[in-house]
Amino acid sequence: MYPERHSNFKGALVVGGIIIDLIASSDEFRVIDGNICFPFDTKITLKDLKQDIGGSAHNLAANLATLGTNTYILGSVGRGDYGEEALRNLRVHGVNIKYVTLKEGSTGMSLVFLVNGEKTVLTSRGANDLLGEDDLNSEVFDKIDALILTSLNSPSNIQLMRRAVQEARSRDLFILTNPSMSMVTRRPEDLKYAMKNSNAIIMNGKEARLITGEDDVHSAIKELQKLGAETVIVTLDVKGSLVADGEEIFSLPAYKVDVVDTTGGGDSYTAGFVHARFKGYSTRDAVKFAGAVAALNIMTPGASTDLPLEKDVIEFLKRADYLQA
């Protein structure tokens, strides 16, 4: 189950958002009809307020580099302390930041409300929306074998995405699309362009049902397969993952862990899948590895705190228990 890395694999480029996360938890938060609620026109006492670095591309790249994959990131941050902090965090995790650009706008920020390990996120994308085609240096495609597309929302983001896909396709690189809900709702046709040109797609159940218009996740994954990707993975939280790989469709359960914070769980899952796939794992074993990376991630607070090394994941897999379906 643990083959050696392909000797000719050069690395991966992750494209998308870099965000400063302010993570708030309080005993006064309530969940009512699926919504996080608190009293209006009053002060709320926070049990905890932490700062972390997040954003889909940041989280994915940090996890991927920590696992041992040579990782580049293409994104943008604002000039100033927050931008410098984000870049410093990426460097600490071993991510190559040569292709991150500094913009005059503010660094993207999110306010994350935590209740029982689950989250609601308010986001200002800031400099992320300024990332465009002019920020793409074609030389990076000679240094990688995989292009990973995450959340891209603004018109300039989409121009960049389309050119990146064209560059990757012209070199026969592996392309994986791992979008956010905002891209599903705001840019469905652009997202479908990315997915049609991808070797693999990873998205959660809600995203899969919405983009396909199917109520049933099994029907949704079959519709996603029709776009042409070899592998389609739909993550289902505590229900695990549904996977379409060629002619085969199978499900794998989630691991039994104590959930602290789900922030960045999906990003770490994708990082785990890419890392394992390019080590020569089968799709099934790569999905197991991905689930283990995500499980370890959600056992700690924040999206980039105490990220697991490859050896931690392998050790976890030796002793892991599954949740009952």
C-alpha cells in the first residue's frame, strides 16, 4: 500500500486563495434550523479567538508540501503585515512562493464562527480577486507535473484559470479541480470548463448536487463523470467518500476521530489524494490516504496548525477505525 514516489514526478502548482482566518468560538452561539445564531444588538463574549492562515490554495499547498511533495503556489496577497505573515507561513511549511504576487489591495480575510467543530465563514476576498492572467509565469509549467485549481471567482481569476488550463493541457500535465461553493454558485459555466479539462475532480456532496442539479449524490457523480474526468470524488463528511474511477463506483467510510475544527479539512483531503496518487497509490488507496490526512487535520484547531507528515498519516492508517455507515 505504500509504494515509492515516482522518480520523475517534479511537483505541483496550486492556484487560488490565500486568506487570514480569525476563528471565533463562544458558548453563546446557537444553531437554529441549520444557521449559527446569536442575540442581536448585544455584546457576545468569545470563549476563544485565534488567528490562522487559510484560503483553499494556501491550505492545500501547505498540506501538500508538509507531506513531502514539491509544491508551488500561485496566488496574491496585499502589501503589509498580513500579507507578509501569510507568505512567512507558506515558507515555514516548505511551499515555494516565487509565484505569489503582492497587490495594493488588502489581504483576503475570513471570520470563522465555530460551533461544535462545525463552521460558518464570512469572507472578504481582497487581493485574491486581483489575481489575473498577467500574474501567470509560463516557466512554472516546466517545473511541475500537476496543476491544482481551487476557488477562483473574479473575472481576472477566470482569465487566469483558462490560460493555466491551456498551458497545462499543452504539456499533458495532470489537472485536478477542487472548487469552492462560491465558484459553484457564481461561476458554474467557468467551473464546468475547468472540470471538462481535468483528470480528477474533488468536491463535497452539496457542491456536486448543486452543479449537476441532481438530488441524489450517486446520480450527481455519474453526471460529473460525463464531463470526462478519469476520477471523480465526492466527499460526504461523516459518511466518507463516494468515488467514481473509470467504470467503477465505490464508497469508503470516514475515520472515527474526535473533531475539533473542520476548517481546511477538504483542502487537506485533496492534498493527501494528490500526494498519494503521485507516489503510485491506486485510486482506492489514495482516497484512504486522503481521508487520513483530513482526519488528522480536523483533530486540531485551524487550517494550518500541526499539519501531518507522511509518516504520521501512515501510522494513523495502521490503527484507524472507521465510522459505521
